[in-house]
Amino acid sequence: MLLMKKYAPGVLLSLLISVPSWFLGKAFPVIGGPVFAILIGMTMAPFVKGKDFFRPGVAFASKKVLQYAVILLGFSMNLATVLQKGREALPIILATITTSLVIAYLLSRKLRLPGKTSILIGVGSSICGGSAIAATAPVIDADDSEIAQSISVIFLFNIIAALLFPALGAALGLSNEGFGLFAGTAINDTSSVTAAASAWDGIYGSNTLETATIVKLTRTLAIIPITLFLACYRTGKEKKTSGRSVTIQKVFPSFVLFFLLASIITTAFPIPAGVTGSLKELSKLFIILAMGAIGTNTDLIRLIRTGKKPLFLGFCCWLGISAVSLILQILLGIW
């Protein structure tokens, strides 16, 4: 009861932000609710009085609720379907993920960017946007400003891609299958993938949306090995720098295992589509709620002032992924 009273004000504040953000995201899917939530939260932040009163609930929403969102995402993933239909796209998926992570690593050193921000941008660009950032942030102990910076960068290029890719695909002469692979591998967030593929289907009367969505969900599975690798890396680094004994169990997020368990349950048992659809929507709502909380903890002026290098990094990751996706389609004879 005491814990509920402690968390309630901050959670209610985040919920207050998430409700209009949810509806704005529905009205403007190419932008999406999480972006609106961060923007509204950052705009409200200077006007929120008595921040200590809200802080426990805001921290709970920005961390725990975000983790619950990742777990619920697992219920939308039938592993058998994803692996069967996504198998053909696997070489492209692996290549684009590797490209983004390598670009993020090399440029972060060249630009002298904070390591955590560059990791989040690299992972968010290569895997699945906000969900990947949500899963990775606790592993590397990223703070709210680093999460907000990364998600803002990722979603900016999502919006550009959703608007630009249908026209670009037509100009390049991509087939329906080719555009589905292109959208599924080179756009990060599911809502933006859906927006771009739906626009293509509206123009050409195809069923590209299914291909793009399956490819996108296959990418999402990379959350598991990436978080495990980062947990191992952090464990080794902390042992080396501090001399303290750090176990992988302490830094590997248990909620990623629950995400995998949710996927296995969905695969093994005939859960009605209505139930999995509702859980997927709840996952989206939790992400929006968490982004609202993160927004209230973020200094908008500082974010803008320090945003040039992260934006350039995000642009290079996005450009690299797009180029590799198209080049491999040519090499594999898909385009």
C-alpha cells in the first residue's frame, strides 16, 4: 500500500501524458505515440513543481513499465511463423544489424560521443527502435537523458523513412517482395514499417505489409543475443576497471528472458488472435507511458544543444542499413 502511494503520483503524471500521446499516435501513425509522449513530457518538465513528489513513480514508469512493455511484446511473436517466413531475409537482417553496430562503434570513437548513447542508437537503428533501446538501456545502465536522446534520433529517421521509402522504392524499381524486405530491414519501428508498407500496398494493390512485418519481427529476436553480449561485455569491463566481482546475472536483464518465454508460450499454445492483439496494444501503451516519464526527466535545451553528433550518428547508421539492404537484394537476386 505504501509503495502504491509512493509511485502513484509519478505514474499518474506519466499516464496523463500518455493518453493524448496515444490518440495523437493513432491520428499520426507515421510519427507515433512514443515521439509525442517524449515531446509532451519534455515540454511539461519545466512547469512540474515538486519533482521529488513525482520522482519515484516517474522512475518506476521509465524503467519497470518499459521492461513490462518488452515482455508483452513477446506475446505478438509466434516463433515458428517468424522463423519460417523470416528465414529468407536472415542474411540481409544479419548484415544490416552488423553494419549499424560497426558504424555506431567506429563513429562514436571518431566523434567522441558518449558510449552509452552510441550503443543505444546503434542497437535501436539495427534491431527495432524503441523496444531494442528499452531492452538495452538497463544492461548498460543508461540514464533517462541518454534514452530520450537515442529514441528521438531513431524516431526522426523512422518518420523520414516512412514518408520517403515508398517513392524511393518506386524510383528504384523494387518488386513487391523487394520493398517488403527493404522496409522491414531499413526502418526501425514497427509503426513506421507498417506505415511505409501500407502506403506501398495502397499504391500497387499488393500484400507487402505481411512481408515487411515478418521481417521486422525477425529482427526483433536479435534483442536476445545483443543484450546477452552487452551484459557479458559490461561484466568483463567492470571487473577490469574496478576490480569488483560482477556476475552476468546482475547485469543481464531478466525481463528479456520473460520476453523469450512469452514468445515460446505464443508459439506453443493456440492463443486467440484477439488476446495477442490486445497484449500487443498494451505493450505499445506501456512504451508510450514510459516515454512520457522519460520526457519529464529530460532537459530539452540540453538535448538540443548536444544533439548534432547523435543525429549525425543516427543518419549514418540509417544510411548504412539502407544501402546494405539494397546491395544484398541485388547480390541475392531479389531486386
